[in-house]
Amino acid sequence: MSKKITMNWIIAIIVAAVYLLVSIAFSAWAYSWIIWVAYGIYRLIIK
């Protein structure tokens, strides 16, 4: 795999881990979607 594809996977896994950590730690399942929105905006800007 290319370096860019590998980096994208690493970032996606980190975002998923942070999402689960925040959701479980703060019982904030309803608000943790903000993490995915931030990730989506990041992807649009970087792409």
C-alpha cells in the first residue's frame, strides 16, 4: 500500500478509538457524532 493509504487508515482507526473512548467515558453517545463530523471536515480539507 502507498504511504497515503496507510496514513488514512491509521487516522481512521485513531478517530474510531477516540469516538469509542469519549462515548464510553462520558456516556455521550448522542453528542459524540461531532467527532465524526470533525473527521469528515478534515478529510474534505486534506483531500
